[in-house]
Amino acid sequence: MLFRAAIIAAFTFTGAIGAEKALGARAGASHMDPRAWAIGPVINGRSYSRGMPLHPSPGPGRAWHIELPQPPASVHAVTFRHGSLAGKSRIVMRYRVEAAPGVRIMPRTAPTSPPWITLYFQRRGDNWSGRGPFESYRWFATFATQTITPGEHQIVAPLTGRWTAVEVSNARSNREGFAAAVAEAEQVGFVLGGGEGYGKGVFASGPARLIVTDFRVE
């Protein structure tokens, strides 16, 4: 049920929050326009990333960043509209975490547990129920999940990996569902969480930021 808990908040990122103008999904494209990314999820007009702006901030340089909020605010996920992943082989994210001395980054639902960052994509047409065929509309690269710690990091998630869906499916046990989601992908990005779920959100005890230095769909 861990994956079910991860999506109770329903990771939806609609065009209303500016993702329509995402960069083209050409081979090896680097997706670094912060205006194309959305912080969410936004469900029925309500953002579950409480206290966060709708988009990341530009900089430093060609990078973009999000300030990790302090409670009661939290940040759950950041995505952009990519479109189909057909013909792609992997998703690569390079990022840096900066935090003031002594600052802790914590899962919203379990502050004593490690905070996680996980690559993610979603099939278009999801109804967010997580039931029946929609159980395999959201996919998480849990095999590549990392603990959020200060410093420079890279996540590489091959599309041949053991991606996990909403509740019980994985890319090997539900090959048809995974292939359909890859072919009809819409949103791509990452989720933040830990404890009760991969996308249940994180916050920080003081000043901290997550800087995305490169994000590629290759």
C-alpha cells in the first residue's frame, strides 16, 4: 500500500499552471525552462504543495531551483508536459541540494524518516482513482530513489528499469500497462516524500533549496 499512499494526494499537473509551453521532446533534449515546469499537485484548483509558488525560480546560471519550505508548508512534486516517451531510453536528472548548517530536510508525514526524491511520469487521461486500468497510469522510478542530502547528485532512470505503478503493478508484472503509459506519457518530472509515500511532500527546518542543473529525456 506504500505506493497507494504515495498518490493519495493525486499528482495532477494541468495546463492551467503553465506547463503547455514545455520544450519539445526531441532526442536528448534538456528541459531547463522554469516557466515550463509546475509545482503541485493542483487538484480542483488547490495546490497540495502548500505555500509554494506555481513555478520554480530561474538560476543560478542556466539552472532553476525551488526553495524547500518550512512547515506547515511542503513541496510534493515538480513536473512539465513532455508528451510521449516512445523511442526514449532514460530520464536523467542532475541536481544540487544546498542547506544552511544544521538544517534538516524531512518528509511531511514522517519527519524522523529519510526524505526521498524519485523520478516520475504520468500517462495522459488519468482519472486519479488508481483503480482498474488507472492503477498503471502513474509510474515511479523507485529503483533509483535517492535520499535528499546536501551536495551534487545525479539520478539515472532507464525506461527498462523496474518502474512501479500506483499500487501493485511494476514494469515487469504489467508490461502492457507500462508500455501504454510510455507511449501515451504526458507529464514527466520528480516527486518528493518519504515515510508514508514517495510523493507525500517534504519540508526543511531552515533555509534550504533544491537546484536542478540539468534534466534530460534521452
